[in-house]
Amino acid sequence: MSDEPKRRPILSLKNPPKVVPPAAAKAPAPPAAPPPPQHDWKCKPCGAGFSIEAELEDAVVIRCPSCNAKLGTVGDFRTDPLPTKVRARPLRKAG
Ligand SMILES: [Zn+2]
């Protein structure tokens, strides 16, 4: 007389399959990204871009907003050709 316990079936709860996001769902970039600000000039010492406001007087000294280097006066920037003492380069795109 054997008292063998009955084997019970193993109940296993299967987890629901994980939802795999499709690769196409990855957006490369938001479409409504604002364009970078356009600068008129580029600081020679540090390369930062900046603009000169039109209402400034010619005697106003322009300093780089990034490295604070003295780049020249507004009058210098308005001189054509640009004086060699001006420590900035014009950023003018063709077209
Ligand atoms: Zn600078």
C-alpha cells in the first residue's frame, strides 16, 4: 500500500508579452524646433556670435557677450571695409 502523493500540475502564470515599440516610432527631432538665432558678427578671440543693435551710437564700445573682450566701437563695425583693429568677423550668408 503506497501512500504516494499525487502530483499536482504546476500552475504557471504566464506574464503578458511585453509590448515592443516599433522602431519607426522613434522621432528623429521635434518638427517645431525654433531656428537658432542669427548673428551678424563673430568674436575673433572666442568665436561667439553676437549682433549689434542698430540704434547704438558710433561711440559705443562693443564687447563680446561671451568673453567680454573689447572688439571695437559701433563706428568701427559700420566702417567699410572693416578696420583691422576690429576683433570680429562679419557673418553674412550669401543670399
Ligand atoms: Zn568673445
